[in-house]
Amino acid sequence: MEREWEKWEDKHKGMFDPVLRNHDTIGLLAMDKEGNIAGGVSTSGWANKMPGRVGDSPIIGAALYVDNEVGAACATGLGENVIKTAGSFLVVEKMREGYSPLEACKIAVNRLKKIHSKEKNHQVAYIALNKNGEHAGYSYKNGFEYAVVTNNSSQLIQAAFLNK
């Protein structure tokens, strides 16, 4: 049995690398007509994960943080990096300080870069929504898109990114 597993693992080497396979957390931020903000995240999980690994989705302030007085943010990408920076909480707190959603997301990504400067092949992205209905997305690398849906339209937006 173990030999079969080793053959299978050898054949599928790299298949479950989250960077290579790009299976990430899905986040949703919403505002109702009265200006109340809500958010949710759902992880896609990580096949063949290390036993005991906990991703960023269940950790408050990592993959999601909502403060109805200020706004909300959610993250996707390499969960360990999101956890270490409490990224979504950081984005919301920067919006509390007066930064726009884009500026707040940039600050979180730049902190990620500083803390994880030796990691070259990771991706983390944030989306943010403030109490005024302004939104933004920003990622470490190119390739992150987010959708915006209103009563009148829907659009897919290519997020700005740090590493060009």
C-alpha cells in the first residue's frame, strides 16, 4: 500500500502546490442598501495538506475582517503568509486611519513583502470595501481579478499589483 502511495505521489509531484495549482480562498464583501457591511470566506482547502494545518479562513483578522463602522477586507493566497501579517485586519485598520481601500491593501501587501522577502513564488491578494462603498483589490503578483456587482452592473476588475 505504501509503495502505491509513493508511486502516485511521484507521478503527481507539485500538483498540490497552492502556488502552482492556484486553489485559494474565495472571499465576498457586501454592502446592503442601509450601508451595513458583511463578508465571508471559504477555503478551497489544500489537498494532501500537512496534518494539523489550519489555513487562514478560520482565523479572525487573517482571511477576513469586517467592522461595520469602517469597512471590510478579505484575502486569498498562501494562507500562512496571510496569517502572519493579520492582513485583513490590517487593511480595515488602515481604512479606519483614513486610507482608501487601495492604499490600505497596498500597505498590507508591502508588509507581506517585507516579512517574506525571501519567498519569490507566492501570491497573496486583498480586496477591501469601505463604508462609503469604495472598493479596491491589490495583489503581490499580477493575475488577481475580483468581481464587483451592483444593482445596475457587474464587472471583473484586474487588480493592481506590487511585483511587475
